[in-house]
Amino acid sequence: MFDKFPSDHALIDKAFDDLFPMFRSITGPGLEASIDYFRQFMPLEMEKVPTGSKVFDWTVPPEWHCKRARLWDPDGGLICDTDVSNLSVINYSEPVDASFSLDELEPHLFSLPNLPDAIPYVTSYYKRTWGFCLPHKVRAALKPGNYRVLIESEFKDDGGVPFASCVLPGESDREIMLTSYLCHPSLANNELSGPLALLALYRRISSWERRRYSYRFVLNPETIGSLCFLSRYHEHLKAKLEAGFIVTCIGGDMPRIRYKASRVANSVVDTVMKRLDAGKEASLIPIKYTTFTPVGGSDERQYCAPGFNLPVGQLARSAYDEYDGYHNSLDDKAFMNVAGLVKGIDTIETALRLVEIGGKPVNLSPYGEPQLGKRGLYPNLNADSTRRTSTDMVADGRLRLERMMWILNLSDGHHSVSDMADICECSMEDLRPIIERLEAEKLLSFRAEPVAS
Amino acid sequence: MFDKFPSDHALIDKAFDDLFPMFRSITGPGLEASIDYFRQFMPLEMEKVPTGSKVFDWTVPPEWHCKRARLWDPDGGLICDTDVSNLSVINYSEPVDASFSLDELEPHLFSLPNLPDAIPYVTSYYKRTWGFCLPHKVRAALKPGNYRVLIESEFKDDGGVPFASCVLPGESDREIMLTSYLCHPSLANNELSGPLALLALYRRISSWERRRYSYRFVLNPETIGSLCFLSRYHEHLKAKLEAGFIVTCIGGDMPRIRYKASRVANSVVDTVMKRLDAGKEASLIPIKYTTFTPVGGSDERQYCAPGFNLPVGQLARSAYDEYDGYHNSLDDKAFMNVAGLVKGIDTIETALRLVEIGGKPVNLSPYGEPQLGKRGLYPNLNADSTRRTSTDMVADGRLRLERMMWILNLSDGHHSVSDMADICECSMEDLRPIIERLEAEKLLSFRAEPVAS
Amino acid sequence: MFDKFPSDHALIDKAFDDLFPMFRSITGPGLEASIDYFRQFMPLEMEKVPTGSKVFDWTVPPEWHCKRARLWDPDGGLICDTDVSNLSVINYSEPVDASFSLDELEPHLFSLPNLPDAIPYVTSYYKRTWGFCLPHKVRAALKPGNYRVLIESEFKDDGGVPFASCVLPGESDREIMLTSYLCHPSLANNELSGPLALLALYRRISSWERRRYSYRFVLNPETIGSLCFLSRYHEHLKAKLEAGFIVTCIGGDMPRIRYKASRVANSVVDTVMKRLDAGKEASLIPIKYTTFTPVGGSDERQYCAPGFNLPVGQLARSAYDEYDGYHNSLDDKAFMNVAGLVKGIDTIETALRLVEIGGKPVNLSPYGEPQLGKRGLYPNLNADSTRRTSTDMVADGRLRLERMMWILNLSDGHHSVSDMADICECSMEDLRPIIERLEAEKLLSFRAEPVAS
């Protein structure tokens, strides 16, 4: 399959068009078809938590199957039709087949006076109601009379909430987790940008020459889906998760990507993002680092609840209050911008490559200095002429040797490579070749036990 | 009894007049009668550590019973008489029945040249001596001749040092302790203000609608009395004491109450006092927060000795070097000022009400967010129109909801409500109604185990 | 022996002249003779780690015995001769008996163009080579022709690397360690100044009226010698070492002594040196405190490797890049300066006397205040007249008493005397008499277990 799409751009462009019209919700056939679509490209395994299950403080809702929802005006004109836009009905509307006066209908209509052409996106998952969403300019023109409502929906108690995940194994079973949510119907930036970025990152990371960490990819409906995933995996994550983040609203036109740190604020991803924010490492799109808040945001609110307190942050480019199209039909493919999304993916990959060397390495020869001369890493002759050379071969003012001495000295499993870069006043990228050389010499490992002290 | 005194002012006014003339010391009948007086209003239990007992590094002294002490001048005029002022004799003077020349008498006379009308208060508990205290202007007029001394005192080895305490039980057996000392004879601010404040606070706290903590009240002679109390209760306090403070010199005219923090400096009382000092919470009389010092002060020097290191601070309004009447007869009822004392008691009660919500609460549903919508604490409909409302009923820019999210997220047993107020940039009082609602919903408790993380 | 040298100056002067000509290396007879010389004055025990032993990441090299090395010019003139200067041959040169053209010889010659009169000091311990070191002005005058080389050296596989140590026992078996290296041939500041300072300090500390700590003295060849010492003693040091430092390059003309802190940066020596740097304590020669670095320096690089992480710093006056004579023949007795060295030794002794009271004392009567009055440490009469006196005998504004109260309160085994001095805003020396009085009263000990709290 991958061969068919030589570029991320081409893959995203096609997948977007296929996925956009699917009539998603937090449960039901549109959501499951969407997950199936991603399974063509990633070995996702889908699981389902049955309706009625107790998930922490929540109860898993019934599946919502909505065949079609329509609203006719007194003249028989079709005002709303989910076959035209699946935003037209309140998500999780109960079935209705009846007529109403305009006054009776009014409380069931939703529109945006400030954006008179946009259809808003409205949900009511946990309290039974029904309603239609329509452009304000259509609503304003409605005349008194008899309106016919036909919502062909049904609630199924033998269903459940699905989620899907897969893992790219690495040298360590410590995991870096990338998740996104899948539940909104036809919305672009605030729905498909995240899963599509995950798909592209899966392709890239699977082609890396090596992976120090294992990489987990998760797709789930927002909130209830992450809680269902957590209900089955939170102990695994507590044991194995090194760091992770939600990818959401990663398209659009904001000139920077915002990273919202995890609650613990010291994961390897948190640290790398802080460095990118500070300009200590190069970044295609600038990163803005912000601290965790339980107010607003996405599934990180669940991962960072006090009982879990998992090191999971959130990455977004054009979020919530940063664009007019938030939760309405203006959030389309043009706004999401495939080319810009690919630049965002490039930026995330750069960050993940830093994460790869962002751990706390351990010196495997920690008792005194290792004898570097015999490995060609130190001048064998001690003379005035060698006092500015890093090895018998490298004359460089000793910069490389000095950085190597710092790395060896600080590699006790308690200092990160970021700490070392700060002490050496250089970037982590500057230290990468020295770290890889020391790994090759079996003098350094990211997976050994910390040195007792 | 309480009914007889509808106001604290009336009770304090009457009790002061009854207690002032009693001839107190660190032992003996005047002290025990004073304790008995308080037992009319509080269920204090008195205990006594026998004379000769070893109490840590100290030995409990004999009881001092002083019937009367008098000094006559060569003409038979009565110069000093404890029936007139019980400050007139050095506290713990040995018995004397003899005559002396003025030169012989001089080393046994104490007066204050700078305050020629005042009788100083002098003690010598642990080294036998005798002497008289008198106004300097009286002393200056003494003529040479034969002076008669009659000190009718006695040291009893079958007595002991008494102390008294009682507890107002609360929802938790963790204790907030209020102590004061009782040992000075006729002094007002630096003696009776503290025990009388304790009495009023006992009345108030016993009438609170609920008590999250238990409240312990302790009266003891200073230093040796707190050591005697500690010799019996220090293990109990180490296990159960949440925080406490000595109340002393709490009357007088200083425009603020000074809180001297405990040695650990992070008890719930320390934290509340720091907030009051910083103006983060409202206060009738301003609070000035100062750090602990073992130099000067009162019984906190014992509670905060390194072997105990108990979270006990000290509250004083007009202390030590802040008024002329310190340890002399100018420290009278007028200086103490009953009306001002009641304002001080109001201030302390305000602080204690903050202490009640000053702990580190625990989210009882810490795995993900609890489902707030079903409790009426979150909008059930997710639409543009509900994005600034806290619940289906409350439209408030989401302020209440945002604070609730922070409280739930930080309630891991490691963050205090003060921390939460700082993060929410509001007062603890602003958070009180939300905390009480979450307690009522069984989503929050101040008594649960911290969340593991 | 000591009697023969009433002054340190006389001893150092004589010992320098005896030791300077010895032909030292990191192994071999010149080194062992040097150690033997010190054994006249200190009960050093010598140990030897055999050639071929694995010492952590290193292999112990063969012994180098070099009888003599000479270089003749085409005219038979003697250009280099180790009987004239033992710097003339590369240390660890292999045996050679052959003739070379000037072109062939050139890669084996070392000189310093910027210091044309100096003979450089060059070593190649771990890679076999040979060569001569000579003044650049001599080298520049060499004519083409046939040069004869005779290096009468040999590598012995039945030898080893020696080191030597001894301990002056004190009241505690916790050790303060002073080390220096012995391996350079005829160099003064960067060789003999360190061991000679150690010798003088041994004499002084052995004559102290008391030693709270035990004092360990170590001499070893640099790097491989400290690793050999560590291979036998690192577990002992981990258990018993309170703090220590390398003494190196302690002569010369720099106006200050530089202390390079240990990696842990909080040993009692680190703390004392920081105080001296800050001017909080008096110092004959100013101390400059710098943080640890694994780049450059001496044996502290081994002690502070992450696997050991021992609290060992380094003291130097004129180091490495601070004088022209570094590693060449300009580093002579005149530069080292015996009189200046003695001042450096005075300075180190002052620091060590602070170290003696630099620990974390424990109050032996920690439950409440001890009853100071009965010990003559508190006024027994409490009157206005005693409110500014420290005891019945000492009227001093209570300064001494206040400091004593602080010392007793903070002596929980978690606060150092340096902490106490900072809180009392005085020097550690100001606290010394009070500490010694409390020790004498059995109220304070530097060796008791910390107070539980």
C-alpha cells in the first residue's frame, strides 16, 4: 500500500477525501468504518468496550446509529438533510417523526448569528434531546407554519465504544505514545488533521534506521474513548510509558505549533519541547511551550487526571479559540491545508528524533575515566603540542573531547542529554554524534540501570 | 453557664476581674484555683507532674505556697504587701522573718528607674533567693534604719506542676492545638489575655456547624508546664497534631497581630498566616508573619525543640519589647483592652476557618475526569452557546467550572487548597463553596489517602 | 626526625633539594625512592598493583626503568642527557641504540618555540614511542648529519604501580583525605609542591590538641595511581570518607588559591571553601571557589567519576594555564617559592580547622530546651535587669546566649555549623567557643545520630 503513495502529501490528500464524508460519532458505524480505513495503512487492533460498562466514573453509552435526519418547511422544502451535511443534526439526537410549529421547533434549532453561512456542530451524548443545526441566514428566513421532522436514529444497547492501537517496537520496551481522536463528523482541522498526522508519522518512524523507544499509536473517540482505552491499558502505561502526546488541530494557519506540557512537566517530550521553544534546537515551525491546565484541551485531561498522572501532553497548531471554523462547517480541507500539515509533521518528526536521544544515559565504565586513548578517543602523547587536540587525529581545541568528558561524567542515569547540552552550551544535536560513538564503543547506554550513588 | 454571657465581651470582662487578683505562680494554690475557674466553662482535665520528677533535662520544682509577704520601714510603715499587689514579692521567694539594715536590704529590692510608678515582676524559680519589688519612687525615698521582712512562704515537696487540656472532637482525629500559659500573678496582657482568648475560641468553635479537625485547648505554666505536658503527650502530638499555636499577649494596642511561624514553617496554620500576611485573604486585624526563632518567645521554644519539632507557632499582638508595661504593674486591664481583645479573637477565628479548608484534599474519583454533567456540574449540550457556561444552569464565563477542574486535578493529597488558590489566582474563601459542593457530591475528601503517583 | 626541622620552611627546603633530582615516572625505582623518602617523616604504607592487572577500564602498565638516555650530534657533542636533566627523554621511551639522520630524528624531538630556553616534559605511557625533549634554541641550531641515540630503558612485567597512604586517627572514624600525586620528574610547582604541602600538613595535624575526624594522606602517581588506590579502597572511602581534596601546583605566584569543588558540591570541605571564597571566614591567602568539571584537572576526575562520586575536590594555586613553566623546566624551585608555599599551607590548615567544626552537630538533650541555668549558661533570676545578660555572670546584650539557643535548636544532625553561622550572621569561628562549651557540657556532639523528625 505504501508504495502507492510515495509522498505524505499524496497519501493525506487522498485519505482526507475518503474520510471526510463519513458520518462519525463517539460510537457507531461511521466511526468504525473510519478506523477500518486507517487499518489499511497501520496494523491497528480495534477493541470495543460494551455499552453499559462502568468505566471509572462513567457509563459507556449505547451506540448511536443515525440513518438520516431531515427537516421540511411548511412548503415541503428540505431545510436540513444529513445526506447533504452530516453536521445538520445534533449528534446523538433521539428518533423523531412528528410535526411542530415554528415556535415549538425554535428550541431545537442551532445556528451562529456571527457566522451566518456556517452550520454549527452540536452534540448531546449523555442527555437525550434532538435538534438541527443550520446556517443562521437560513434560520432567519424561516416562516411560521408546520414543520416536519424525521430523524431516523436508534440507540443500540448491544454495541460499545471502540478504540484502536498498534506499536512499532524499538530497542527498549519503554513507549512513546502518539494519540489522536476520531469522532467528529465532517470537520477537517479539528478531526482529520490529527489522525492523518499520526498515519504519516507511523510511516516515517517505521522507516527509521533504529528506534531506541517503542512507539504506540492510538485512535479513539474523544473523552469516553480515551477513558475506555485507559480502562484497559492504564497499568501498562504506568509501567511502560516514557512520554506521549495527543495530536489535535494540527493543521490551519497559526504561525507556530503549541505544545501543552503534561502535568508532570518533566517527561522527555516535555523537555525536548521546552528546548525547541527556547530556540536551543532547530525547528521548522516554531514550538510554543505552555504548562498543563485541566481547563480546556482534549484527552490529556484524562491522561493527566491525578489517579493516572501520565506524562502525556498535547500538540496543536490552530486550536479552539484560534479560528472561526472551530466546531462548524468552515473547518474544511482548505483551512486545514495539506501542505501546511506536512510541515507540521516534519516538525513533529524533528522533535521525536530529539526525543530518541533525550533520555538519561548511563556510563557503562563509570569507575574512573575509561581509558579513551586505546579507543582512539584521547591523545596518546601528552605534550604541549597535543594540549589542544581531542585525539591523536582530531585537532579542534579539544571541543569534542571536552564534551565527551562531560557526557561520560554526567551519564549516571540521573542527568538527561538536555542537561548535558545545557552544561556544554550546545544543542542536543551537537552531542548526537558523540553519544552515538560512545554507544558504539559500548561505553554508554540509554537502557542501563542508573549508577548507584 | 454560657447563657449567662451572651457575648464574649461580657464573659471576658467578668472572668478578667475574677482571675486578676489570684496569686499565681508556676505551681501552687493560686494557679490551681485559676485552672478551676476555667473549668466552669470548658471541660478541662487537670493533670499534675509530681515535684522531683525528671522531665527531659529538667527536674520538677517543689510547690511554692506564699501566704503573704510584707516589708516594713524603720518607722513601721508597710512598704510592700502582697495583699495589696502580689507582684510585690519575688515569685518563689524563700521564707524570711528577720530585720535588715537598708544596705543589707538593697540587693533584695527591685524597681524600675525609668518607670518610677511601676512595680516590676521578678521570679527566681530554680535558685533560692528572696526579695521585694516596689515602685522606684518609693524605693528612692527609703531612709537608713532597720527594716523588717516577713515572707510567709513555704516549699512543698509533695506537690507538682499542673496543666490542663480538653478536646473538641471533629470529623478527623487530626488536631489543631491552641495553648496559652497561666502562671503570672496580676498581669493582664501578658497573662490573662491568652487564656481568655482561648476560652472565647472554645465557645465559638464548639458552636461551628462542623469541624473537619479536632481542636485541643491547653493551659499550663510557662516553660516547665509545657515540658510537663509534652512529657505526657509528645508521642500523641507527633502522631496526631496537624498544627497549633501559643496565644500570648494578644491584647494591647499594636495595630497588627504577629504570627511567629513554627520551626517546620509549612503547617496548615503557617500557610494560612502567610496568606493573611500577604493580603491574599481578608483579615480584621492585619497579620504579620515572621519566621521561627528559638531566641525569645514562649512555649513554642519547647514545642519546636529539635527532638519534638512540632508544628506549633505563636500568636501575639503586644509582646515583650512592644509596650512599657511588660512584666510590671502597668500591664493592667485598661492596657489589655477587652474590646480590642475581642477583635483579636475574631481575627483568630477567621484564620481557623481558613485552616478548616487548608488541608490537602483528595479527589475520590481520580481516574480521568468524573462525569460532571450527570451531577449538574457541567453543560450537557456541547454547542457554541454553552462554551461560556459552567453548567446547564450557570452562565458565568465558566469561572466556577474552571476552578472546579483545577481543584479536581490538583486534589492528589499533595497540593493544599492554598496552592490551588494561588494557581486559580483567587482566595481560599473563593474556593470554599466549590470545595463544599464537591465534598457533598462525594468527589472530594480532606481525609482520604493521597493518590499514589 | 621532626625535631631536626623546627620549621616547615626548613623541612620543605631540604626535602625539595633531596627529591628534585630523582628520576620519577608513574612506576619504577625513582618513584619508589621518592615514596621511601617521605616515609622518613610519615608512616606511609606502600602498596603495589601488579603490572597486567585489570583496574576498572585500565590495564596496569609494565614498570619503566630508565638508566640513562643520551643524544649525540654528528660531531659527537652531547645534546641531551638525562644525567643532566631527566626531562630530556620522553617518559616511557622504549630502548633505542641506533643512528638517525636529522630528518629521521625530527619527529622524535620536542621543544617549545615560544620558550626557547625551556626543556618540555613529554610522556607516552600507553603507546610505545621514544623521543627527546630539548630547548628550542638548541634544536634550532642542529645541523644535518648522523645523530646517535642511546636510550637505556627497559619495561619490566614483574613490577607494578605503587601508591602509599597513612591515617592520623581522630575521635571519629569518618575521614578527611588529603592526596597528591608523585610521578613527574624534575618539576617543582607541578610535582613537589603538593607532596611537600601534605608532609607539612601531616606534621601540623598530628600536633593538634584534638582531631574530630581521622585524616588520611595519600601519595600516588597521577591517574593510574589514583585508580589503583581506588581499586583497593573505594568501598572503604564510600563508607568512611567525609570529604577530601587533591593538593597540586600549590606553589607559585598566583594571588589566590583556587578550590575546585567536588562533583557533589556539598561536602564539608566544599562548604568551608565556599565560605572562605565569600569572605565569611578569614583567610591568609584568598580562596576562589569554582565548580567541578571533568575537563582538565587531576585525580579528582577519577574520584568524581559517576561510579564513585566521592566528595573529593582539588586545591591549586598556580595551575596548568596560569604559568609559563607548566610542564617544562622553567617550573623550578624559585618559581615554586618555599616561603609562599608555607603561606599556602597555613591557609589550608585554617580551612581544615574550620572543617573540624563544619559538620552537622546533634543536640544531646533535644526534647525542649535543656535547663541552662543550672549549668551557668542562663540567668537564674528573671528580672528587667537580666534581660540583656547571657548568664548570671555574662552581660553582653545576650549575643552569646542567642547564638547558643540557635545552635541548640538547629543541632538536629541536618544543619551544618555553616548554616548556623549564616542564620546568626557571624563566622563559624565566632561559634567555635560556644560549640566547644556545649560539647564540654555534653549537650552537643558531632558524632551522634541525627534527631528523628
